[in-house]
Amino acid sequence: MKEIAIEVLGYFQGNLLAALAVAFLMGLLANKTVDKWGKGNIILYLVIGALGSFVGQFASRYIGLKGILDQVAGLWLLFDLVIAYLGSFVVATLFHMLKPQ
């Protein structure tokens, strides 16, 4: 598992600007999906998106989707968006379940 985490961190370091843009966008979308009327800020969206992107990339590598997704390399951005959204949705759900009212 440690090797997978290091691989995911290396992936994000290699694509830092794209990873931050995807993290912000998916954090915003996931947060608004979970808490439609809640107020958020840029930092919250970025944190939820970054954690969600990490969780999504980690999970996809852990269950072995990386090899399958590498076969359709032209669609890497689409897969990154979907994986980041799913991970961000999980993180946003946990955040909103655990935050004090």
C-alpha cells in the first residue's frame, strides 16, 4: 500500500498544475452535490478535491484499474476527472457527516 501511495504522489507531482485544477473543480462539484445550499470557500474546495483525488487515484491503483485505463491513454483526463469526482464525493460526504452543526 505504501508503494501505491508513493506512486500516486509521484503522479500528482508530475502534473501539479493539472492536479490542482482538477482537485479544485471536483472539490467544488462534490461539495455542492453533498451540501447544495452550504457555503464553502476556495480552500475547502481545494482540500476536499485534493484529498478526494488522492483517495480516488489510490483506490483505482489498489483495485487494479490503472492497467486497464492505460490501454485508453487518450482519455486520461476524462478518467482523472471521474476518479477525482468519486473520491471527492466520498471525502465531502465524510466531511459533512462529521462536521459540527
